[in-house]
Amino acid sequence: MDRSLAPKVQNKIELTKLSVEKQTLNGVEINYVNGGSAPLLKLELIYNAGSKYQSQPLVASLAFDILKDGSEQLNGTSFKEAINGLGVYYGFEISKDFGTLSFYVLERNLNELLQIIKDVIISPHLPEREFNRLRLKQKNEFLIDCEKTSFLARQKFAEVLFNESQYGKVAHYEDFDKVEYSMSVNYIHEKIIASPFKFLISGCISDQSKSLVTSFVQSLPIANKGEKENARKPKAKLGKHIIPKDAEQCSIMLGKILPSKTHPDFHKISIANTLLGGYFGSRLMQNIREEKGWTYGIHSSILGYENATSLVIASDILKDKGEAAFDEIRKEIIHLQTELIPLEELDVLKNYLKGKLLKSFDGAFEQIDRFFAVDAFGLNWSYYDDYIQTLSHITPQDIQYAAEKYFKWEEFVLVQAGGMNEKSPHK
């Protein structure tokens, strides 16, 4: 091997996609992605129980927090000791759309873990004392967060971008005194207990493991329908919104509503976004970090919920450069809309995105995540094949088209927190 020669760049990539075995039992959709050699499994129970279903802020997050106390049979310290004794890593998480119970377990301990899970989702403990402790803890953490400009910007941005939608409902200090124990308990009974879920199982899956999963699912008393609810369409409050805060820095967030990943132009939009601010070599990073030194980092991303998709650009900026940063971001978007990207820069972008895609398919655990990311929108593995096709053939003109059509500045919401005296006038 001649180490003085760089390896050849492979412009063509092919994804090794593991097959997904689907079946529906007892109202539960089971998805297996079998791969790997280590006897380790990842289990995910995904319920239609995200925060968009709650009657008021904090109900869903506190519900899933008290669910961590275990079951009537095994609760508190005993529950945690039993889980740890099996070598299980677990998490109970809430997103805008879903409530997820996830577990990593050695195959030999699967049967014992499934019994514990069954007890938790059929007869959870849900102690009121724990609810009150967690509410107070979150209330104190909220006060601390309110001193951070990044938190203030994130809260305001969600409210104004997703105005009139459930996605724009965020917690305020007074909500901690409004949420009641009975609300979170009812939420668990309505959304978790006796409710169907999507069951994702990945890793080295044996026939014995499948048999255990089948028995587990068939033994559940599924009675509820677990129907999806659609969030209302957002009516963004366009323009600039200022949050006065005397701080050492200011935080900016800006963005707009985009088409969802089912739209035929979505791949082009995604690639154009990466060029704008989606990786270290992006236009925004080169301008605002490398050239001007106003920030440690600025990032642009696309967030996809079930009923809304958005472009989000965020950064912590020198406190006197917030307004100037907005101007520079606008200039970079205009450049994308009016000037074709050089082919050399496009090649760098393509190679980065190809490598990122390959890494995201490296193993069964990663692939189950990629699968759910499209399955939730009624799509399948062909979504990624279409992405590769678009990435391979995209032209500077395609990127210019996407920026022109979907990054219109007059459709942006802009939020700045900090960088001025708290008594300054604001919108």
C-alpha cells in the first residue's frame, strides 16, 4: 500500500438496508429489524401520546416521569434495582407526537424484562407524592432555564412559528401551579394503559426472542383504540420578536414552515439547507463563525413533526451582533437564491452527505431509527433510495430553485433573546 496516495473517492454509494419484518398482533404493530452478532436487543414501545395530545402544558411530561416509578408489583427503588440487575438501559421520553418507552437488554434477560414492562403498562404505580416532587423539581429547573437566553428564544420561537397549533404550546411558570396529579394519571390511563402501540425490536433477534415477544403482546389487555390526532395548522406570526434580557450574549432563532418529507421537493430542500447551515463547512458557519468570529457555532436544521415541518436556524451570538447576524443570514440566503454554487463546493457537500447517510445505516439500532423516521409518514425504504438519486444528480440550479422557492425571507419568523437592556421596547 502506497500511503502517499489518497484513497479514491467513491461517488456512487449503495445502502445495505436490513429487511423489516412486520406483523400485527392484538392491535399492536410489531416491526423486527434483525442484524448484528452481539446478543443485544433494543425495544421501543411507541404510543400516540406526545405533548400535542395533552389538555395543557406539562401533563404529558409529568405523566411519563411518574411512569418511571414502576408498577404496583415492583415500584420505586425495587423497580430501579430490578432493571439495573438485568443490565438494562432504559428511557421514557416525550416528543411532540409520541411517547416512547425504550430498553436495551441482553437477549438472555428478555423474558424477565418483558414481564416488568407488562406490569408497568398495565398497572403502573403513579404515586402522587412522586408527582409533586417532580413538579417542584421541574418548576425550579424552569426558573434556572429562564435565565438562559437560548431557552427564552426557543420558547418564544415555538410559540410564534407554530401559533394556534398544539406544537406551539409551551410551558410557562404559572402552568406548574395549574397542572394537577389527576390530569397526568388520566393521561396515562387514556394513552398508555390498555392502548395499542408500535413495537420496534432491533438487534440480534432469535426465533426464541420472537416467540417471547409474541407471547408478551398477545397477553396484553388492549382495549383502547389509540387513535392519532392531527395538530392544527400553524399560523406563524411573521417578522421579528425581541425578548429583552441583560445578558453576556444574545440568542437568535429564525425559521419558517416547510413542506413535509412526503413532498417531491423535500430532498432538494434538505440538501439546500445543509449547504446553508447544516454542517461545519456550511455558508453560515464560514461567514458568522470563521470570518466574523461572532459565535462558536450556528446551525440550520429541518424539524419534521407529523403535522408540520419547519426550518430552524439557531445560534448564540455576541450580545451586540444579533441584528447584524440576522442581516448576514439574509445575505447568505439571497446568495443561494441568486448565485449558483460552485461545482467544487457542491462536490464537498455531496461527499459529506453521502458519508453521513452511510453512517446513519451502520447497524440494526441505527436502521430501526431510519425506518421509523419514514414509516411514521407512511413512507418506506425507497425514501432513502430517492434521496441518493437526488443527491447524486442534484445541480447548482436545483439548489438555487429550492432556495428561491422555499427560503423566502418574508416568510421567516425571527426571534432574539438578550443583547439589550431589559427595559428596551420590543415587539
